[in-house]
Amino acid sequence: MARFLSTVAGFSLASIALSSPLTPQLHAHYNASSPCAQVSASVATQTATVPTVPAQLAYECITSVPFNQSAALALVDGVVPYFRWQSNTAWLKDPPKEYVEKVQPAVDVWGGLEKIREKIVGDKYDSEFEFGFELYLLLQSTHDGHFVYVPDVIGTVFNYARPVPLVSASSDGKELPKAYVYADVLGESFGNASFSASPISKINGEHAKDFLENWAQYGSLQDRDALYNGVFYELATVSLGPVGSGIGTFAGSGRGRWIYPGPTTELEFENGTSRTYNNYAKVLIPFNGITDGESLYKLWFTGNPPTKATEPTPSNSTTPTPSATATASAAPTIPAPGYPPPVIRESHNLIGGYFLEDDYSDVAVLSVPSFVGISAQKAFQSTAEKFLAAAKAAGKKKLVVDVQANGGGTILLGYDLYKLLFPNKLGHAAADRFRAFESTDVLGQKFSEVAEGLPRILVPEDGNETLAELIDDVASSVFNYQTDTDVNDRSFPNWDAKFGPQFQKGDNFTNLFHWNLSDVLTPLNSGGIYIHGYGPLSNYTTQPFAAEDIVVVTDGYCASTCTIFSELMRQRAGVKYISLGGRPREGITQAVGGVKGTNNFPWTYIQSVAQFSVQNLSSTPEEAAQLNKTELSEYWSDVPFDRASIGNAINVNFRDGIRDADLEGASDVPLQFVYEAADCRILYTKQMTVDVTAIWKAVADTAWAGKSHCIAGSLGGYRTTLAKRELSIQDKVLSRRTKQWRRELREQDYPLDVRTDLRNVKFAGDGIMWP
């Protein structure tokens, strides 16, 4: 898909420059002796693929990059057209009271951007890093994982890290959790240490709890307990390898990699000992020819750095949920430490099925740490189908669905997994909407006009490639009113009926709409699959498990497509949710703590679709010129893309989710701003940090065995039906395999250096929340 993206690169119709009253000028506040020269000298002596230097040296180098006033103004003005696509800026500025009290404070995005602009015009920044970091933090402070822009000075040159991942664990599942060095827990767990792991009492002289809760706020999630979990090493996250958020933000994974941690980290322990670790930085670019901050700026921050043409960047599509363009490897290459032998598992660990052993032999587990951000949609769907069939054939009575670490992925895979479990339930629990403003209106009018002349078929019978491209790029687009239905699942008669707009919170939004899951073009929006219960799969009607025989467990990281799946499971199917871990505080936590927006859009897609409309959908030069007199003229500048860090996402949250009116708690408040407690909260124990089956067994105990591990909430309504039964031959074989796997576990099976590195991975612009 996204065929048209390659057609617009050379088009320059009335391309506008971002004018500035300021003269281009570098303010050189630093001399050329320099920390950057020391970095260059160090890198030259190293043979590692990714060299490292002390964190302090890297920070001194990057903060010596001089501030370019006119270039900064061009960047801040250049992001404005894309900020307009962010769906919820009005709600971020004035969120509901409960959201402010329990989740995050209000953020005035437009006011914050204007303050940055005023500082630029007033020449108030001392370095390029100070400016870039303030711009980055403005977006990060929204805690919307779909709203991302990482300036080059923040993410292109260095990633920071601490050499010590931590875990958070309760001593007995009831006492509030404490932080531990993960290597100590591994040593204790496998009998290779002569001591019991001691909890951390202080970090850099500050109470560990306070330090970690404050550090957690640098993460991308909204819920504070989910953010806290993200600080630590977690098996589900590590199982995703380079497309997960690594070993925790404390150790420099996920968004922790862009935050300078200081030169050292001192840990004090409850047993009276202490350790000091030297923090470091990964050097992501060649340092040839770099002698100081000014030469670093000129070589890498002027729009054409040496590897920008060849470094892979996130791909895009003309559709809201495109298939990704990464090539999936044929064989499993990503380890899943702490996971038992699977019944079946997708090769990238995006989804896998497991059977528990012995007294838990009635329990099947579907582990879903991702809804796919690479080209594995068909493999994902096939794995789910085969495992559920195998579980029923093996006589399994209960199903645990584990969505720990699930940051989203292909949107319609979330719908499909729900329909695999509940084929006879309604297919929607929330409607979508987006901001109604000039750009979206102009695009909708043009796309809808062109689409009205196209047949709504998946593949032209005559093999007409031009027609196939138009169907792919235009007919299946959200900007074609025929793609969706209204909330009563009726077709829209025209674009105006879909666009509205509706006025709310001082902003305009489209009318609400649903995905048309019966649409013939569904495969174009789902990575090549149909949805169970619709179209060619409409004969799938047998529900594999009753709702009371299913429970979902999450670490709160659940975001994007995972939140869509969860809205369906909780609101339509009535399935109970268990949240894990959280801050060392009493009380219940949220099960869904990530972005609840229902679709992100890469800025590159926005630019491409705007340019495509002017160049490719205009019937005459006069019409093209007329379109270019609208807001579409603002999408020709490449400044925001030239100044973005290499290999990192640039996204907005395009759609909000609004709960269907017939469901409890329905309102016009976007789901992003709705607080919802889990049904039960279970704490991680040390055993759970090395053996994921300990989590699944605690969940099964709580749901069906009458042995509640909840420290808050309960699973009321679930029957105590998990009982020991005579094991089949298959059960006995599986039990032996699992016990052998557990006996053979070693400390070295748990990598302590997994880092989020998106430079060599291509994603699609679907619903995934970026690390």
C-alpha cells in the first residue's frame, strides 16, 4: 500500500518557504576545545557497532551545540500544521476533574508552543539542546503516546543509559512492592548468590520510591501506575526485542533513552550497603570531522546529515491502519526469557499460546504483547485461530489473555481478536471522530469526490493497476465518506454528513462514525486480513469460551489498539480485567494506562496525502492551484522532517474514541480522559519477574480457584470452578516439558542489555504507540 508516497517527492507546486524576520545566525557560546572533540577521539578508538562514552561527556557535547535562532523559528512554525491534526488539544487544556486528580495535569499545547516561539524570538535559549528539549517535553507532557516529535538534537546523536535494570516486587504478594537490582533477584532466584536481594532504599540520596515515581513521568503513558511499571525490567516487554520498550526507562530504554541521567547513579540498600554505577551514552552517529558543538550542528542538524538518506524511517500509508513494510524474518530470532515452551508462537513473539501444567491444566494462556507493527498480520491472526482451536481440542476450560507490554498495532487486529473470542457480540464499543478543520475538510471533499467515480471492489477484474492504486489510496481512505458508517451502522450519504462539524470544548469535531467491518476493502485497512464474523469469515459463529471463563491481565501499558480491544472486551463482552504491579501505594489501579486514542497518523503521511491531493487528484492545473490556496499549501516544507531525529516516530493522535451511547458510562468525553479502575490488582513478586507462569497461575487462582491474590478489588461473579483433574497424556507431556524448561533456566537466559533501537526497523502508521 501507500503507492502514492513515491509520486509526490519531486512536486514543488507553489512550495512555500517558512519566512523569518530573523537573520540566520549561530550563537557560538562555546569554544572548540571541546567535549565533542573528546567524543570523536573516543569513538575513533572503539570497534563496537555502537560505541559508548560517559554520559556526562555526551551531555556536555550536546549542550555545547550553539543555538540557531532562525532555524529554530522555522521549526516551531513548521510543526503548526501538524499540531492541528492532534485530536485532543482542547481536552488536554481543560480535562475532566477526575482525570486531573487521578491521572495527569492539564497541558496547554498551543500556549506552550507560543511560549517556546516567544523565547526563540527573544533569543532566550543558550543552546540548541535547551530549545529542542523544551519542544520535546511539550509533547511528552501530554502523556499521549501517539503525540510524538523528537528533535534531532535530542534523539539523533546520543541515547543515555544506566547499566543497571531494576525490578519492582512484593515480598509476599501482599506487602507493597520495593525496587531491586534485577541481577540480584536473578542471583537469588537461581541459587547463585549467597545473599537475599536487598531492596533499594535511596537513589542518588533521594528516597527510592520518590525518585522512581518522578522518573516514571518521563514515559509515554498517561496512568501513573502504568508509568511506574515501565521503569522496570519486565519479561513481556523484553520478549518483544527491538520493537518493545526494552529493559525499563530507568536503565535507558523506551523514552528513558532521551533523558540525561547524570554522570553516575548511586543506589543505597536497606542492608546498609551502596553501589555507584557510571552512566553512559550510546553514540548513534559517526563523529568524523566533528571538533566542537558548532561543527556537530553544521554536519548533522542542517537538514542533510550524512546518513539521513539511507537510514530507514517509519513508513506510512494512505489508510488509517496500513500494513507495515518491515520484512518479517522466517525464523524466530527474538528470545522470550522467562516464557515456557509454547503450544504455538508467532516468530517475533507478538502472540503466543501456552498451556499451564499440573493443577492448572484446565488453563490456556493467550499471550498478546503486541497487535503487530510489522508485516505479520496474517501470522498473528493464524496463530490466534490455531491456538484457540488447539485449546478447545485439548479440553481447556479457562483462558487467560495476557496483554502486558501491548502498545498497540494494526487496529483491525484488535477487532478481529475480540471477534474470534466473541463472534456473536456487537463489533463496536466506541465510535471514532477527528478534528474538523480546513485541512481535513478539503481532503475529505476531494477524496470523496474522486471515490464516487470508483468501483468499491478489492481487485479490478481487468488488472488495471491505476484503478487498483486509486482504490487502495483513495476509496479505502477515512477521507472517503463511503469507508465508514454512522453510529447506527448506516452508510453516510455524503462527505458533509460525516464531517459535520460538531462544536465542543471550543473546538470542532466530525460526526461520530464506526468502522464498516463488512466492507469489501477491509483487507486494505487491516494488513491483508478479513475480520472474523464478517465477509468471507461470516460463518465463524462458535464462541470458544464463555465470558466468565476468560480473564485479561495487563501491566497498564495497554495502549492504542490494545485499548480498543479492551473497550470491546470489557464493555461488550463483560470480561474482567486484572492489573499488575503499580506504585507502592494501597488501592486499585487502572488496567488500561496508555493512550486511548484510536488511530495515530505519521506526519509524513499527512504531508504526503496533502501533496497527493493537489498533484494527483486535481483534474486541471487551475484546480491544483485552487487547492494550493487552502491550508494544503502549508504541507510542502520539509523543515519538520529535516530536523527530526533519525529513526524515531513523528506522530499525532488523529482519532478519538467515544463510548457507544448504549453502554454504561457513555458520554461525549474522549476515552483518553476517562478514568477506569481494574476489577482486581495483583502485585508482582520476585518469582513473577523471572517466570511468567507465576503471573498466570496467580491470575487463574484469583479468577477460578477461590485463592484471591487481589490486594484491591475482586473478581466477583466468577465461579470457583478450577479443580484438579486427571491429566491426559498430552497434559503429562506438557508438564514434563515445562518442568524441564524451569530446571534448565539460568541467569544468562535473561538479557540485561536489551535496548529500544528503531533505527533498523520499519513500522507502519497504524495504531501503534511508539516506545
